[in-house]
Amino acid sequence: MPFEHPNPTIQAFGRRVEAAFTGEGSGHDWWHVWRVWRLARRIAEAEGAGLYLVELAALGHDVEDHKVGRPGGTLAAWLAEAGVDAATAEAVVAIARRVSFKGAGVLDAMPTLEGRVVQDADRLDAIGAIGIARAFAYGGARGRLLYDPSETPERHTSFEDYKKTNSSSLMHFYEKLFLLKDRLHTPTARALAEERHAFMEAFVRRFLAEWEGNA
């Protein structure tokens, strides 16, 4: 069933994103966008953020992400096609440009509450059971190893270095996923992250035990 929303502008934009992201195989598909949108609404309502901006930014947060590869200007064009006013579209683009994790050693300040809500929602979808599944889906799509025992985690100090990394899927937990809980902004997201983070830790312990033949 196509994306439905009582606000026709949000519905039009959501359907545009849905059409473009359906079938994407790296873990950044439409259902990732949908889950982030759902989480962002939940966090926004709890934290008192502007829901209209949050919903649009959540739906559009990956449109120009480097992992997806669409050129700059695409997000603004899609927002305009859906009838989003210029000021709101500018705010959505500003949030989307800051959402992605850019390396363990890279500051990723988000100046607005609405942006912090969307970033938190995106990061929650990168941890827990869904986060584990997405990490290995992304690694498989990029031809990465499951694990290489000779690797050590890198603390990337620039976005360019982070984009070039080709470490194994398990190393991704140490270079990003285990770091996200402490980079969340809102009390609502931090509470949701506790169980998801613990689940990942238990998974990695079990993975390494099985790797060594000890479980």
C-alpha cells in the first residue's frame, strides 16, 4: 500500500521517496525511511518538536546521503514538487545534510531540536536487532568481509576518511554502532537506546565466541 498521510504535502513527498527507495538493497531502503519517520514522530511528540518539519526531514534524510549517491539539489527538487514552501524546504535540507554519522572523531553538531530528533531516530534504527541486520546487509552490498580478526578499529578524524573505509561488517560495530548511544540528544531516544545497545553487545560477544569455536 502506498504511503498514506492526512497532510497531502507530506503524503506527496513520502510517496516520492517511497518510489525511489523501494528495493534498495543496502539497508537504506524505503522501510528504513519509514521506520525513521515513525521513530521521529514518536520522539518529536515526546520532546515537543515541530512535527511538520520533523516528518519531512525524516522522510528525506537519506535522499542525498553519500551511501545512496543522488546529487545535490535532488532533495530540494523533490520537496518543491510536493508543494513544500521554500523556508521549510531549506530547513529540511539543512537537517538532512547533518544527519549522517561522519566518523568517530568528527563532530556532528545539530543546531535545532527538530534536527536532533531526526538524527536520533536515524541512529536508533542503526542499533539493536534492526541495526545488526542493516550492518550486515550494507556490508554484503559493498562486498565486505563478515569479520577480519587482524583488524583494529579506526577513529576516523575526517568525513573523507570515513567514506573511504572498507572494514569488515563486525568492525563497523566498533567504529560506529557502539558509539551511537552516547551521541543521542533527546531523553526519549536515550531511553530507547539502552536495550538496543545491550542487544548489540550480546550479539557481538556471541559472534566472537562462535568465531573461535567456543560456543
